[in-house]
Amino acid sequence: MSVEAETQHQLNVIFLPYPAPGHMIPMVDTARLFAKHGVSVTIITTPANALNFQKTIDSDFNCGYHIRTRVLPFPAAQVGLPDGLENLKDATNLEIFEKVRLGILMIKDEIELLFQELQPDSLVTDMLLPWTVESAAKLGIPRLYYYSSSYFSTCAKYSIRKYQPHKGLVSDTHRFTIPGLPHNVEMTPLQLEDGLRIESSFTEFFDAVHESESRSYAALYNNFHELEGDYEQLYKSTVGKSWSVGPVSAWVYNDDERKTNRGHKEDLAQESEWLDWLNSKQNESVLYVSFGSLSRLPHSQLVELAHGLEHSGHSFIWVIRKNNESENVHSFLGEFEEKMKESKKGYIIWNWAPQLLILDHPAIGGFLTHCGWNSILESVSAGLPMITWPIFGEQFYNEKLVVDVLKIGVPVGAKENKLVATEEDAGVGREEIAKAVVHLMGKEESRDMRRRARKLSDAAKKSIEEGGSSYHNLIQLLDELKSLKITRALDTPLK
């Protein structure tokens, strides 16, 4: 085939991520995966967001893959944000969250002009950009709805929206069973996200999201069949078509030293220090503690967590985001850090850590997580059981999947779904935290969980190898998109 004919047949796909790490990182990884399988890929983003992954994209491009970014200015001044604040991870309150969301909406017309200029064969866009289903319809191309969480969370939300089992209960702490699921799963109204528990501005927005999902060509999941096949099937029979092509981080970073700095523009400081500390520990003796990029625990809760970890008697490595808060936060944590350095029982990493590298270290024996989907998948890929501490959004559903369905986790006892916590919100006490750590890190108590986690880790690795479920899905999806491209070309009259 000539170069010209090959280019003619090459798929041209645009990826449009949402500016939050939990959404952006897996989508950029998926875009890279498409490029590595011969697709011409363009990622549309804004300047500060592009900095997080541009080096990786340039490196892929220099290796001969057809992948590039197109950057559109973010209207920071118009929405009242400082220059460079373009990502939800930098939002310290709901007002800033809303301004970032508004900023993305304001460049919708520029994004659509870029769609028209690039003439893609398909759009892969984040679930939180529901208007793109119209953009794809105008271009006469398929829109793939990118969902960066679990099938379980979608199926649970779908069922709760449809049957309203939480309505009419005596109190917000009463338990209800989610109808129509393959497993018996109970929740309380307090654990439901805003917009589902009570009518709010989120209700209307998520109605638009769900409507765009039903009108999309298919959904694309960072998932693998062996992890939650029951819920993948339920999704397909109740919501619509989907493709599982994960875990994408394990796939694109397979034998790749760049996972050290993934999704982060700064070089990692003090690497040898935490690595030396971990190397000095016995296998499976250290708990890794991280709450992701968006969650910010109030000072009172950080105090309880610090005491809980210390009282458990187990070693831990804890990633803490620095808050722009009062001095007492730093004085307490500073003293606690010094104390841990002396006892060698704990190690604190400030702001950001190379999670993939840490989870792969033989000294790590478990993960205390906020139940963000990327963290759960990375823990599963590493074969580690979890302590679950959901904070907001769909994280409470993910906890149910990990604890009740997969049986590879211990709940810490988080009770309320809350995007921004107040200073009084020390919802989980030190005794509960210590108890969960002892349960997870105790070899006898967690033996079956560890066995199940290791089995899922093996399945994750096999799924992305040639002949595996995710590998097969990706090839099948790309073949289908190519067929649609050919059909469209045949249907388009010659000018």
C-alpha cells in the first residue's frame, strides 16, 4: 500500500479530556494507546494542562507515532482566575471549581472550530463534556463517551435514578439495597452524591451527561472484563454499548521508565530518600496512604489519621497535599513528620508521589485510598488489597465494589459524600483507622484478600497482552471505527 493510501485509511481521532487528573491521566494514556496501534491522534487541551503530559507526547511522536496536542488559550481572566489555574486539582473551594468548569464551557466554540478543521473520524470525549455528542452529530461521526470509573458505579447510579430506593426513608443514615444488581449491596442516602440525594444544580448537569451517554456511539472504559464482568454485562443490557480497554496505565507504561514522572511536570525531588526508606523495610510491611489529587482532608481529620496510623503499629508512607491553610496544620504535621523520622515507622511525601513506582515496590503491603478509579486500578494491577476511605462523587460506589463485590478491601467507615469538607468534619476517628490498618496489614486477617488481589493482578496483566480481553477489545473497536470511516467515504457524494 502506498503512503498516500495508508494515510487515507488511517484513523484520525480527537481526544478531549476534562481538566482533572483522575479524568485527564487515563484519557491521555488511552490516546497514547490508540497512537501505538496506528491511529493518528490529536489531544485538545489548554496550556497549563498540556504541560503535564507534553514531554511524553513529544517522546511518542519522536518514536514515530502519529500523536500531537493542540492547545487553546484558557479564559482565566474572564472567569476571574489567576493565569495558569486551569485544572480542578488547583481548586481549593467550590467557587474555583465552578470557574474552571465555566472556563471550559467558554472555549466550546473554539473547540468546535478545531473539530471542523481537523475533520476527525471519531471523537473521544470525557463524560463531563456532554455537548460534544452534538458536535459529533454535526460532523456525522461517532462520539465515544469516556468514563474513567467503574461499571459498578454506573450501574448503581442508573438503578438508583430509576427506582429511587433512597426516597421515603426515615433518616439519611438508614440503609437501602440497590435494586437490580447481581450482588446484594447496601448504602445510605448520605453516601450518595449531590444531585442524586437532593435536587441541586448538579442534578440538571448530570441529566445532560446521562442523556449524552445514551446518544453516544459507545462508551469507552478504563477497565478489564475479568475485574467486573457481571457489571460490564449489566451495563450493556441496561445502558448501551461499551468497550473495556484497560488498565491503560499498565499497558502504556509497560517496561517504561517514564512512569516515574507520569502526569507531572516537575522532576521528582528526594527520590533516593523515600526509596532508601522503603528498601529498608520488609516485604509487604508498609501501608501506602494517598487521597488523590482533588481530596483535601480538614486539619482535624489529618490529626485523627496521623494518630490512627501511629497507633496501628505498622509502617506507612503517606502523601499529603499542602493546604493553603493556617499555620497550625503545618506545625502539627511538621512535628509528626519529625517524630516519624526518629522512629522510622512513617515517611511523609509532600504534594506528589510517583504512585505507580511506589505501589510496585515489594515493601508495600496495602493501600489506604479515597477510592478514585485510577488508584483502585493501580492497586489491583499491583496485586494489593485496600483500606477504603471514599470522600465524594462516585467513590462510595467504588468502595462497595472493592469491599462487597471483589472482597479485596476493608472499609474505614466513611459516612458522608462531601466534595468540600469543613474544619469540623473529622468523620473517621483514630480508633477506626488503626483497626482497619491492623486488619489489612495483619497477615492472617487479610490472607484471603491478598490471594484475591494477586489473582486480579495476574488477570490485569493478561488482559493487555496479545489475545487478552482488553487487547482484543481495542483491536475490535479500531476495526469498527475503520469500517465506519470507509462506509462514510462511500456514502459521501463526490464533489
